Amino acid sequence: MKKSLITILILTMALSGLLANGQKEGETNQSVKESSTQKITFLNSKGEIQVALENIAAAYKAETGNEVEIIACGAGEVPYTKVTTLYNAGNAPNLSMLDPTDVYALYDSYALDLSNEKWVSEVGSNALTIDGKVYAYPFCVEGRGFIYNGDAIDTVLGRHVDVSTINTTAKFEALLKELRTNGMEYPIFLAKEDWSLGAHQLGYLYDVYEGSSDSLNKELRAGYDAINDETFNQLIDTLDLEIEYNYFHNDPLGADYDEGAMLLADGTVAFWANGSWAWPNMAEGGAQNDGNFGFLPFYLGDDSSYFVNTEIQASPSKCVIIDGVQSSIEEQQASKDFLNWLVYSKTGQEMFVNDAALISAAKNNTVPQSNPLSQNIVEKLANNKTYYLAGFAAPSDHWSVMGAAMQKYVAGISNRKELAKDFDEYWKKQQ
């Protein structure tokens, strides 16, 4: 049956239901259910919004009658490994939320072409496009840098600090020293997780590369010589500051993520290199929506005119593919319907922002952000204080392999020269 005929039938049935309830044409009724139901599965790789997604799925079922089972990618599980395992078992999720890197690795084998979906016009350049085709919905925009607690800084120093003036590594170090002198001995929480160190922090090395992803790949694989690279050394200089001023200085690999969120929320520490996804953890730790939290850049060197030192990195951090191999036509359509509901329905838009605490990549979602981290990113986006350059697609094992190398460095098991060697050897193996 042609799509246009299906649309006519659905509209006719919906209109009949409205009139039967005594409503006029043009009125809406969110409680009207679809004439048939379809269960689909959704793999979630953002553990901090598992409950929020389950609530969203419940609201979707209440409005449409269609069920979405949210499958959690457990703590420590790599999304790429999780989804490929499910595919190999013949039990692929209908929708999979993945890192952009994973989409690049998997799209050709599994992902449905979504180029003709209506939401493509809403997300614009945020769409994950490969060879002219859209293979994934950009689930959310997230930013990362140093999250700061402005109230904690001002309280310790006894004066207001305009954090926007901190625009070099040297100025950041001076602020850390002043905080220590005034009683906050360890102003930074340094997360130990491999994804935080290997993907998000080391990732700045790739983010600031002012060329194409392909040219960066070729340069890295040809032999990078990290120890003699200026950007690599600037990045490790900043990491060294984190190590020196780390609250868990004496046990860096014993740092607890949730405890770190609480320490920042209550002002025990002033900084945490992380992203907007950390807000749910911070809120659980006591942070309030009216708190003075925001982002500083992850500093690279002492050039205050370098955009990296005055802006934060922000881009679509998670993307959703629809299975084009193991899912039935009905499941594929139901998956598309769920994404459209998230993009276009009032309930979907509001819950995405208010329950999941996320920034939508779709321009039609104008629901105000409720938490200060997302508010700060939206403000920076509006004022052109964000950057997103190469859009680099690292190999799927990058964060685990290089994350482990970064953990060794943070723990003092290796030195800078050895970390640089680990980096170079990793990329040589990619040839």
C-alpha cells in the first residue's frame, strides 16, 4: 500500500475518533491511540538518562499505544561491543544510540538510510551524513570543558571572579594556586574513567585540528611523533594541572564518579573536566537548577587569542541509527515514528529537555533549558562561543586503549614520553 494511502487512512480514523467524542475538526486529543500497536527496542548508551528514557517511553505508550523497550548499555560496557554482540546473536535493537565513531564503523553493515525523514530539515548540519546520505539522527548536542562552581570560587576567594577572563593555561593555573592558598587545597575533581580520559580529554587533540577528518587520520597513521607536537604537549600540560590539584591526588584511580559530582555540587571542589551530561549526577549530588555552574574551556597553551581558550567544544555527541537488517518493515516504521514523536510532539520535546536534561539538535525544539549546564551551552552556541571542527571518527577501541594509557599516566605509572609513545604506537597499528 502506498504511503499516501496509509496516511489518508490514519487521518480518517483519527478524525472519526475525535468527532465521536464530540470534538470539532482541528482540535487535538493527546489520548487518541493508534489503531495498531508495535513494540520496538532502543539501545541506550547514556546510562545517566536511563530512567528518563523509560519515562519518555511510558509517555509515548500512553499517547500512541506503542511500546518502546529501553535496553541499557551497562556500566563499563562499550556501546560498539554491545551492539555488535546483539547483532551477532540475531537480536539487534531496532534503534541504537551510539557514539558518532561507532556509526561510522557500523553504518554500511546495519544502518537504514534516513535521508528522506522529515526531521532532517530540523537538524541541518547536525545530521550524521556519510557519502551524501543521512544514517543517524543526532540525538543531542552536548558540550564539554571544565565545569565550574562559581559560588565556590567566589566564597573561597572572598570576591567575585569573572571566569570569562580565564583564557590561558597560565591564568587557569594562577586561579588554582590562589584557591589553594585560600584554603581549597585540591580544587579539581579528575575522573578516572577510560572514556573520560581517552575519549573526552585526549579528544581535544583531535577536536582542534583545523582540517578534515580524513586528513587527520592520514597524518596520525603516517607517524605522529606526539612528544614533539605542540598541541599534544599543551594538552598534557593541562592534564598535569588536573593531576597536581586533583582532590583524589593520593589515589587517582580510586576516584568515584558520583562522589566527584557531589564534591562539585557542594563546593568542595571548583572544577571538573566533563560535559553537560554530568548534570543528572550533579543534581543527585545536591546541585540546584539556580546554581552558578557553567563551562570554562579545556585550555591549550597561553595564546589568549586562540579560539580553543575562549570557547568550548560542542557538537552532537550521540546518534541514533535504525536497524536496516534484522528489523521488519513494521519495526522500522515504528522506529521512525518514535523519533518523529521525540522531534515533533509537545510531550516528546518537553520530556527530552526537562526529564532527560538534554539539548535537542532539532531547531524546532524551543523548550527552555532548566539546568545551568545546558543553559550555559545554549548561551555559548547563540554567542558563537563553541567550536566543532574535524568531526573525527576514531577507531572503536580508541577510548579503551588510549584511556588505559591515560590512566597509567594519571596514576604516575608512566611519564609523558611513555604516554606519547603509547599514542604513536596505537596509531601506527591502524595502518
